[in-house]
Amino acid sequence: MDTDYAPEGTPADRRRQKVRDSILAAAERVFAREGESGLSIRRLADEIDYSPSAIYKYFGSKEELLEELKDAFFKRLLIQVDRVSAALTTFDERARTCVTTYVETAIERPHHYAAAFSSVAAEDDPAERVPVSWEDFIQSRKGRAFKILVDMVEEGQANGTFDASLSPVVAAKSVWAASHGLALLLIHIPKFAGMQPCGGNLSREAFVAFHADIIMRGLSAPGRLSAPLERMEQSND
Amino acid sequence: MDTDYAPEGTPADRRRQKVRDSILAAAERVFAREGESGLSIRRLADEIDYSPSAIYKYFGSKEELLEELKDAFFKRLLIQVDRVSAALTTFDERARTCVTTYVETAIERPHHYAAAFSSVAAEDDPAERVPVSWEDFIQSRKGRAFKILVDMVEEGQANGTFDASLSPVVAAKSVWAASHGLALLLIHIPKFAGMQPCGGNLSREAFVAFHADIIMRGLSAPGRLSAPLERMEQSND
DNA sequence: ATATCTTGTGAACACTGTTCACTTTGTGAA
DNA sequence: TTCACAAAGTGAACAGTGTTCACAAGATAT
């Protein structure tokens, strides 16, 4: 029975939520710094002064707990990209910022982003055999993030910036793949952007911007090559 | 004295090498199918009828053993890309094949490729503070693979296909990031290529080819947009 | 106050990578 | 051949890991 006169469930419920949150907070703290290898149930229990088995009263498994961390991170990533790109006026700026914000936010929490894409799907997994329906995908967190890209491509096609003959969804996948790759390379090789012969050097931000430009050029309509590439070529040190 | 690459060292040496190879072979077999989570020293020992501790007479650690697997895979990847792209005559074909072969070879052994890029570099790692010198990088396996891309970009610039104002190294990084991202997305989401609304569907190969085209377009010289994009748009089912 | 459901616990299970004292085996020299 | 020394191989143990479970303490509802 639910005699909930309180703003949020019964006192017991709120108490429970508090403990749950403290577990998540501790997990987030450790995971952000040391990743999955540093996050053990026993250490987590130590940190919040509970016994290891107590955690299983709040989370079914370590996997489940991690899933919640990653989901929260992706929610943040989604909001960030949405917010930043919505604030800009010109389409070119908005499109580029879509990519740069995605990458910058991703590498802000390298362990989160890498872990979100660490599992290798087995091709004989029965769950993998059933084709994911588009409707289901677009409902998920990653799906909604992807939708932003599709909309962006469609807008670019409508205003003549992008090649109208491209399938928006396919083009968006390409953009995602390119952004994803840069994020993960920067996470795996932090010096990736700066590494260069001849003493030439590019800051990380400059390289991300460059990459975004290259991506946009790849989608651009024939005979409509914007030339903003040069502006970041001279940022050496 | 060591008889260098002689067909046989001492009999003991060859015996040792045989056992070492059998360990590596068993490790490869298990790792290719189940990845790092399925590969335990004890299981490996079982598989080759040795005790777990025996393995440490041949490899310093599990990490070291894995490193050898990954290195062998990257060697294969390197050879594959080199061989396939060298066999083609026109530059356009060669450049595209560079990317497609990289991606296809990578996802052929998803666990190997993913594991090779799974570690998250800590920004406070002292080894990370020292900037990797270009000379050292180009000597490593990844470096040599990267060099192929740089050469490819330079060739494209020389023959007028690519924008000559781009730094070859920076452009190559962009190409690598884009290819890397596609490979990992396909590994993580096998249905990635086919997922689409409106019943439209692209085979994995077709999508990889499309992505390669987009990348090439991103680097292409102003006013020189090749239009090979359309040919793969109609491969639905 | 009693019965019930929730929280929390410590011990245990089945794993993991790794080390180490130990025995067995192979090899090169006297 | 015999002896000695190094290499190969072993089982037990250490310090971890995620997870389960019987059980005790606490809060809640009747």
C-alpha cells in the first residue's frame, strides 16, 4: 500500500535512495579516476563503510552498476552536444560544434567513453541475430544521440551545404564513426594530436576542429567546398 | 654463440620454441573466439597439458603474452593493407582500398583489434609526459601502419587528387581516426551498417566502401569532387 | 506485541594472476 | 660414465576478484 504523503516515497524509500546514491557517487569517483580495473566491489564497500554483500541489495551485479554510470555519462554527452550546438546560429558552426563537443566531452571522461564501447559483440549472440529495429534504436540513449546527427545532415542538405544525394542516415553513420574514432584515439594515445615530424605541432583542440572540418568537407555538396581549413594550420609552438 | 636465423638452434632451443609456440597458438585460438575474458592462464595450461606456473617460464605475464598476440595481429594488418593496396593501379582505388582493407581486416579479429586499443592512458603517467618522438613512433608497428597513410596522402597531393594545402601527417591522422572509428563501431555494433529506417539497408561491405569515399572526399582538392558515391546507394534488399 | 519484510553481515565458493620452494629432467664438462 | 649445474615443470599458497547464502538486526504493518 502506498501512503506516500512525502514528496518522494516513504521515508524508508528515501533512505534507500540515499544509500543507493552514495554507492553510485563513490563508484563514479573511483571509476572516473581509475576505470574498471580500479573499481572493485570490496573497495567500493570500504569507501562507503558497508560490507561488500550489502551492495548487492542495491545493484544486481557490478555490470549493472557500471551500466548505470555509463548511461549517466551518455545522458550528459547527449545534453552537452544538444545544448552547445543549439546555441549557435550559423549552420557551419553548429555542425562542426556537434563533432567537436562530442569528442571533447567523450575524452573528458575517457574511462566512461571507452567502457561504453568496450564490449565485443559475439556474432552468434542470439540477441544480435534479431535485427535491431530503427524505432527501438532511436529510443535508446545512443539512438537519440545519433538522431541529432541525422537531423544535422538533413538540415545541411536542405540548405545546400551538404550533398543532397546522400542518404542522411548513412551519412550520419559516417560522421559518427569518424568522431568516435578520433575520441578513442585521443583517449588511447593522448599525444596523438601533437605527434608530428619536423617540429610541427597541433594542439588537441585544433586537431579536433580540423577533423570536424574534414568530415564536413566529406559531406559537402559538389562545388561548394568551404575553405576554413587553413586557419588552424599555423597553430604550432 | 647464437647461430642467428639458422634453421635450428640447439635441440633444447628448438624444443623450447615449440612449447612457446604451442602456448601462443592455444592463446590465439581461445582469444580469437572469446577475447580476454575467456583467456585465463589456468585454462591455457589445461589446453596444452601443462601446469599454470609453467607458462611463466615462457612469458613474464599474461599481459606480455597478450601483447605478443596483438603485435602479431597488427603485423598481419600491416601486411594486408600493404599488399592489397600495392596490387591496385589507379590511385583512387588504392586509397579507398587502404581504408577498406584496414577496416575489414580489423573486424576479422574483433577481440584483437579492440584489445589493442582498450587501454586508457592516464594523463599523469610519467611515460605519457615525455612526448613520443616521431622517429620512435614511425619505428613501431602502429607507426609503420600510419606511415602508409601519410605516403598515400602525399601521393594524392602530388597527383592533384587531394588538397595540397593540407599537412600530410595531420590529414593522415584524420583518415586513421575515421577508419579506426568505423572498425570499432562495427565491432561493437555488428548491425551498425544495416541499421536504417524505411527498410533501406546497406551491406557491411557497401557501408565501409561508402565511408572510405566520404573520407577521400574530405581530403579532395577544391573543385575536384569525384562522384563515385552513388554507385553503392542502391544496394538495398 | 507479533509477524513480516528489509537491510546488513561474515563466511564461503569459485574464480583470477602470480610467486616460490621444490623435484625432475636434460646437458656439458671431468 | 659420472658429476654438477642449469633449465623445465610442478603443487601449494597468496592476494585478489565477483557473487551467493544462511543468518541476525532493524524497521514496518497489522
